[in-house]
Amino acid sequence: MSQSNKDQSLIQQLIQQHGAGYESGDLVEDIIETALRLIDDKANRLDMKVITSTLKELRYSSKVFAPFRGHRKVTVFGSARTKPDQAEYQQAVAFANAIVKRGFMVITGAAEGIMGAAQRGAGRDNSFGLNIRLPFEQEPNIEIAGDRKLINFKYFFTRKLCFIKESDAIVLFPGGFGTHDEGFEALTLMQTGKSQPKPVVFVDRPHGNYWKTWWRFVEDQLLGESLISKEDLALLKVTDDVEEACDEITQFYSNYHSFRYVKEATIVRVNHPVTDNLLRALNTRFSDICLDGGKFSATAPLPEEENEPELKDLHRIVFPFNRTNFGRLRSLIDAINHH
């Protein structure tokens, strides 16, 4: 037996000892094999530290979020420097309180400012805190400090991954470099299809112009210079009204549930039965995003979806999406919700 086969046999034995029958055992095997290849690569100690810390952070965050997978969540971004007497702060408190009443939980960066405001509005039981360890400015706020749903990250990139991966909507209040970075990354991931579609809402203070000014820049410079497509503007909303921000999120999930790819097909899962009228409307308005003259049709769960038994009772629309026009995909979801 070759050394490679011996290693694989030992790995499989180890997995059996720790969790016989675990459905993702094959992926654990891949992780272990990858770790062993680092020895073969003679990876230096700094690279090993980065890889090890990254895996540990992602494993622990997955463990924290796992009991709440069935509960929709909103990630709130904004400045850590916003004071309680500022209108933006009070707006964040009001938004978090309102969105929790609509059945959502709230995720923030766990610091003070907008993050602390959102967690005060949501309450400790409905809050997650994803804190970043910095030499300044970033101690956990009192609402989330010591809570089992507080996670401390060493790296921004693992923290940002969790913000996106664990959320069903993104809401941004006025903030600095970090807020803009997080907003643009969320939009980039959706524009390129690297994230599940979700609402992205930019919330100004009442009658404020922080995000309205930013929106004019996006229209005048990004769209005006053909650096983005007009359809990309469907990926975001700017408002100064808390109820409008909440409506944008809840309406997105009023019928739409989720989507996934199955080979060449795209499956959109919805809460309500798919009617002939809806299919006719989609085939009329969105045929441009179907490959090779394909059509929208209703379907039962596909065999490839058997690994998601909790979703078996949802209804489904299937079509050959071109996997390019994700702004149009967002408009498609809006049409499904409003039909």
C-alpha cells in the first residue's frame, strides 16, 4: 500500500472514531488531507498560524450560529463612533427594535456606536456580536459582552465572511471606511453571484443626506461611467425611514425563500404555490436571463435536494439562469413577491 493510501485509510479510521455516519465526513477528510499537504509543502510558520487561526475562527462561529440556523437575521453596519445623542444612533435603536418585532435577529460588530445602538434596540436575546480584536476602539458593548453569542475574531476576513454568510439582509447606517468596505463587499458578492440574494438597505438619519449623497455618486460616477449596469441598482435601497427599511426586508421574504443551483438548473424556492399566471409573467419579463431560449416552469423537489429535507414542502420554480445578470435576478425575486 502506498503512503498516500495509508494516510487516507488512517484518516478514514479517525473520522469513524469521532463520528461514524457523519454526513459531511468526506469534507472533514478533505480538511485533514489538506493539513497534511502543508507538511509536504513545508509551509512556513506564519502561513501555518494564519491557516490554523482561520479554521479555528470559522469552526467556532459555525458552532455559535448552528442553533439559530432556522431564524432569519439582519447584519447591521455603521460607525463605532456615533454617540447616543445623535439621530443616527436613535435610528439604529428604532430599526433593530422594529425588525426584531418582525421576527428577525440582529448581528453587529459588537462595538459601541451604531453597533451598540442596534443591539440595545434588538435586546441581548436577539443579538449576535462579531467582535474584532484591535489595539483601540473595539471592546464589546455592554449589551453583548459575556453573551454566548459573542464571537471574538482575529482576522477581518473571517469576520466579514460570517457577517455575510449568516445574514439574510444587510443594513448600513452612516459610518467610516469600514462601513463602506462592508457595504461595497456585500454588493460585490451579490453582483457576482458569490452570495445568496438578500436585501441591502442604506439607512440615513431622518431627512439626512449621508447615503443620498453616496447614491448620487453611484449614479453619476459608477453608472454614468458604465462601471456598473443599471440593473445592478436593483441590489440596494436608500431610505431614511425605519419602517420602509423593515418593509424592504420582510417583503423580500414574503414569498421568496431561497435558491440553489442543481447542475445547469437554477431552483428558486418559494412559500406559495406557483401559478400559471406567475409563470407567464416571468417568461414574458425575464426571458433575457434564460440560456438557449429556456423557460420558467414549476417543479417538485429535485433528487439533488434530498440533503435539505427541511425544505421539501416549499414550492419551486426552475429555469436555466445565465448566472451573469444578478441584478435582474433580484428584480425577478421582487416580481415573484409582488405577483
